Amino acid sequence: MIRRNDLLNHVRAALRRSRAVMLIGPRQCGKTTLARQFLPSDSPNYFDLEDPVDLSRLDEPVTALRGLEAL
């Protein structure tokens, strides 16, 4: 894995400013790898919008997000 300390610091700063942070970029650029530095992929706070199950969870965003805490 390539260490990307600048990106990690940018995400940390974004998380201090906002409760939700979206990682966007082209396919295969390391978005998932970066996100997994903060949360395991099985965390209820982790949403992979290419996963049909996660995407369907957001059909009712209030229900999906209401009980989430921390990251």
C-alpha cells in the first residue's frame, strides 16, 4: 500500500468540519483503501455506493443515518 499522508490529513480535517465526508475520484485511484484507513468495511458507518446493498440503505437516508455515531 502506498502511504498518502497528505490525503489522510485532508480527510481528517474534513471530518473535523463535517459529519459526512465523500471520497470521489476515478476508478482504481485508492478511494476505498483511503476510507478503510478510518473505518472497517463492515462498519455500519461505511457506505460503498457501488454496492447495491449499501446504495439501497440510502433510499431512506434518515433511517440509514439516524443511529450512526462517531466516524
